[in-house]
Amino acid sequence: MARTTVNAQTTIADTVRVVGIGVHSGEEVTLSLQPADHDTGIVFVRTEAVKGRDVEIPALWNHVSATDLCTMVGDPKQAPVATIEHLMAALRGLGVDNLIIEIDGSEVPVMDGSSDAFIEAIDQVGLVTQSARRRYVKVLKPVRVELGSGWAELRPYEGQRYEVTIDFPDRVIGRQSIGVDLSPRVFREQIARARTFGFVKDLEKLLPMGLCRGSSLENSVAIKDDRVLNPEGLRWADEFVRHKLLDAIGDLALSGAPLLGLYRSYRGGHRMNHLALKALFADPTAWALVDSATRSTTAPTAELGHASAPTAWAAEVA
């Protein structure tokens, strides 16, 4: 019988700040990433957002309020936080369970369009293990959603696996696929630096709508006339699908605990990722909250049942 290990929850060792601009607002935003007690989860705090009061927003699937161009949580008419996916991907990729994220604006800064800046900020202070054991959302049976020609599904799997395929008519992207078993090392080396991307023709339509005001070649890969406009080119030949994988990891981190299962998508996006989570939690027989699960053990997993489902920039240690 393989040896069983206990997976402890983690938080960061000290407070660290990240400063950047919002890709849609174009305004400077400051994040303060703060250690949190075990079982806190990931919580956004909009500072002085409503009548001078702070507003707390749990980073959970049932607090998602928009998935059009990014993922947003919180009341869009009062104190939402948008474009959370790259930060959430970094937290899930590194295995951060508990964190308070104070933010003085309505949008997480885009940084360079990837998760790299958030990884660097967390590395400045490091992670600490906590006294409570980590819990997981275990997929017990297949769940599938479809939207137009795209689809996404969650399936049982002894680990955390993601398989993503994109299919664009544009020749510079085309059809690309990637599959990984998620771990901090895999996330750092194969996913974290993949940047968001977009077409210049779409940007020209969004700017008059007050969107993408902070978008530039410093924080996104721009495509025009079947070519990449960024002078440095791509970080990987398949950077586009790697970024869609990054988005999926960030969006599915809103499950409230690491997913034990296989996530597959074809022509997916923020909305599809969210619909897959909603479908999973809508079926109580499709998932369970488990304790101290490991891929390598043959010992039974402890079943806990069901819970309420759960550009220029700088980072400085406070």
C-alpha cells in the first residue's frame, strides 16, 4: 500500500503589495495580498467601496456576476472585482488555500497579461503551512455543458488534470491543444507566463464602449492581418492555448477548493468554465468534499459530504 500523506492548507508568510493598471479601466490599482487563517479561503476586500465601508467578496463560483470579457465577482452595481482569473490561476497553481486580497479598485491589475507578476510577488514572501488539512472537491461522475460549437466537461480522475483545445479561423492561432497534470512546477514552467491575446479589429470596437483602455503590447499579444504585432513575438509557439489553460485554472479555482478530476474543454472561455462549475455543483451526486486526498495513495479518501459550494507594475513586501 502506498504511503498516505496529509496535505496541509497554506497561506503566504507576509503581506505583499502589487501595483498595476486595469486592462479595461486603464486606471492604477493596488492589491494587498495578506495572510489568512486556515479555512478562510480566498476573499477579495474592496476597500472603502460603499459609503466608505469595505466590501468582502468570497472568490467562489456562486459570487460570479459576469463572464463576458473576463471573470467578475461581486455586485456589478456596487463593488465588483473583475479580471480575477490570472491572479486566481496563480493561487491555484501554487497551492495557496487562504488569502485576503485587499483591492482599491474594481479590477485586478493586468500586469503583463499573465500570472507571472503574481507568482513573483508571492515568491517574495513565500508560503507557510497551516494546522488544518486541505480539502478537495472530488468529481464523482461526468458533467458536461455545451455552448454553440464549444463544450466543457468535468470527469473523475485521480489528480488535477486539464485538457484544453482552441480552434480559431485565424491562421496565426488555428487549432491548438494542451494537457497537463497540474502541480506548482508545471504551472510555473509551462503556464504562468502565457499572456492574454486579442485581435486589433475587436479592440477597435471595444474602446468606444469604454473597455480595454489599459490594453497595450506590454500586457497582451495583439494580432492583426494574420501576424503577431508584439516585437518580441510569442513566448511559446502555442502561447494562445496555454493562456486559455491559465484562464481555465483561474476560473475553476472558484470551486473553493482544488478540484480532483479532469477538466476538458473545446472552444471554451470564461463563460464555459463557469457553466461547468455550476453544472457540477447543481448535481449533489456529481461531487463530494474530501479530506487529505493524494494521487499516490491507495488508502481510502475521507469523505466529508457536501458543503455549500464553496504594464509598469511593482510588488513590495509590507
